Amino acid sequence: MARPRKFDDETRAALIRDTADQIVTGGVESVSLRPLAAKHGCSTTAIYTMFGSRDALIEAVVYESVGSFTRSQESVPITGDPLEDLWELGRAYRQWALKYPALYVVMIGRGGKRPDISPEEFTEDSPRMIAAKKAIESLFKRVAECRAQGILGDYPIEEMGNSIWAGVHGWVSIEATRPVMIGQDPDAAYDRYMQSLVRAWAPTPQQG
Amino acid sequence: MARPRKFDDETRAALIRDTADQIVTGGVESVSLRPLAAKHGCSTTAIYTMFGSRDALIEAVVYESVGSFTRSQESVPITGDPLEDLWELGRAYRQWALKYPALYVVMIGRGGKRPDISPEEFTEDSPRMIAAKKAIESLFKRVAECRAQGILGDYPIEEMGNSIWAGVHGWVSIEATRPVMIGQDPDAAYDRYMQSLVRAWAPTPQQG
DNA sequence: ATACATATATAACACCGTTATTGGGGTACT
DNA sequence: AGTACCCCAATAACGGTGTTATATATGTAT
């Protein structure tokens, strides 16, 4: 019915990988279509038929990155000690973000586009929101287990989960945007910070 | 010794104000020198002698915004109840960020530039770092007062201050980048979140 | 009066994302 | 077989960007 596609899904994946690398090494703003096309032996219009626009290409990278992040979260082993698992989950969260700081910023911060009014990608149950939910699902599961075992108090899972997530994100995003965090031992400081976030939702004596 | 300056500090301030407005309404990436120059009846080269580059202009805006944010923090009254003052400080923090989300993102997130290796503006005691320190000084003071009154435990001020700040920033930055936060009553949810951050550093029975 | 230093304007440079135009390559129907 | 059709990709153009080389104006110092 039409001219056959010269570039298959493999080239599409290669473009996404290359753009992700570019974001990691040079930041989002360094992503440029002409050099990218040249590197892959195609024209910019080919990228346009594959993705639609530069923003859409970056959105594809973000989507892929969320997947990578999610896999890194899901690969944290479950030991049976939900609190220890929670620490490991938090450490993996931070490690991923510090390994790809520019990706983390883009994927959680919408790449610096105007934040107030929002596009369709943030409607409930858009692919991106589903992926985002899945990304923090491991965290919520451990929180639920901790509550079931009395390690956390009888607060709503969603409230505790969102709070711990927001707290972790705050610390990590500061570390990811600035050169170094305060203190001599960032790893230990982060551990103590995580502990404080969890301590905040400890059972009260009445809750026993 | 040279040709007299056609544009004084007033025009410089006007340029900063205008650029800040532009960031607020259209995001950083919408800041463009040619329209800006035309609006102020000068050429782009005039902007270059005044600021040096587009990035430097935005950096000037950021510096000014940090000042505005700091003033908003410092205008929170001191009632004598340090814990209540802390809540008000946290509320003012969030209100400023939600009023100027794009500014908040740029001022704390470095405008989406590559975050890993860092420029000179982040060296200890650079003007920007001094301004940043001053911006959260009110928070640290209240934390210290709370500890002095036994509302907070005997932890290092810096650890408690940084933790609460990171936590607040995490929540607020999520709210500032996404359209709406989860939950029906965002204000109340944020209040409960702040309470959890402070509860984490409550005195232990031994400390009490 | 002349030399020098600097602020500004004009115009150019090298790029950018995007798109109109053109052509190539296949299917489907006559 | 021929032809109409449709889609993909390449070329080239459009309008825009930040930045800078060049030229000019305007002052001070000699």
C-alpha cells in the first residue's frame, strides 16, 4: 500500500538510546536532530515520521528511562525483612538518580517546560502516568508490608507512601542538581534521612 | 574614558523583571533576546554588555528571585511559638513556589542544564550560594528554637534543618512541576506532611 | 587635535526545529 | 500492463535562535 519503511524498530530504539546518552552527557538542551540524524545515516524528516517532533523523541526517552528506573527498583531483592528492603529500595532509587542525574531531572521535572498548565500526558491513566505509578509501586508495597508488621503506624498507605516518596525525591533531586551534598559521608547522611522519613510514621504508643 | 552608557541600572532592572515575567508565563525556554531587546528599545548587543549572555541574564533573574523568595520567608511573623512559626514558614515556602512554579524550578534546578559537573556559581561562598544560604536561614533559626524548647530532639541543627528543607522541597517541587497533587485538600495534605517531617525529629523518651 | 577606550547598532554566522516540495517504492485496481 | 494512489524519506527552504565581527558614536586623556 505504500513505500516500505527504511528504518525499523531497531533504528528507533537506537535513536532513543543515543538521545538518552546525549541527555546524560550533555543535558536535554544539547539534544539536536541534525547531528543525531547524521550519526544514524538518515535525515531529520525520518526522525519526524518516527517520533513526530523533538519533544516527542525526548518524551520517548523519558518513557524508556522510567522503564529502566522501574526495573532497577524491581530488581531490589525481597529478603523478608520489609524495613531492610525499604532501605535498599531507597538506596537503589538514589543510585539510579545519581548515575543518570540529567535523565532523572528530565523524567521527573518535565524537562523544564512550563509547569503550571498541563498537557494531556498527565491525565489519569495516560501511558506516562501508568508507568510512573508502576515505578513507585515497589516502594508502596514495602510500605504496606511494614504497616502490616507494625513497623509503620496505622496511617493510610497512600499518605505514608507519598510522603516517603516526596521526601526521598527531595533529597535525591537536590543531590542530582547540585555538585555535592553537604556533609562528609553522603551515603550515611542519606541513610539517616531515610530513617527519619520512616520514623515519622512509626506507630504511636496507643497504636502499639 | 569611553562612550557613556545609554542604559542605566533602571533598564537593567527592567530587563530582569521582564525576563522573570517571561519565565513565569512561558517557561525558561521561551526567553528570547531579540523580542526582549525590541520591547526595551535596544539591541541584543546592549543586553550582552549588560549581562554577558542569555544564561547570565537568566542567572540574574534567578538571583533576584532568590531575593524575592528570601523576603517572603523573612516576612513571616515571629509569634513566640516556634513550632507554629515553622508551619507558617513552610506554608510560605510552598505558596511562593506555587505562585511562581517556573521560577522555582529554574532557581533550584539550574534551568535544566547538565547537573553533574558544576560551574563556579556553586563554589562555597559564591554570591549565589550565599543567597541560597540566606534563603533558608529563617527555617534553620526556627528549627534551632524548636530544639531549644525541647520541641525537637537533640540532633544536630544542620541535620534537622537540611532534612526538613529537603522534605519540603520534595513535596513542593512535585506540586510545582505537576498539575495537581494527589488528594482532595492539598493544603491540609501538605500540613500533615510537614508535621511528619518534624515528628521525625521529635525528642525520644530518653531525650525528653 | 589626536589617540584611545568603550557602549551600542548593524549585519553576519552558524546553528536550530520544523515543514513544503519532490521523488522513490510499493500496493491495488482497471 | 498500466496507472492511480499512498506513504516514507531526502532535499531544501523558512523563520527563528544565541552569539559575534565590524563599524560607529562618544566620551576622556594626551
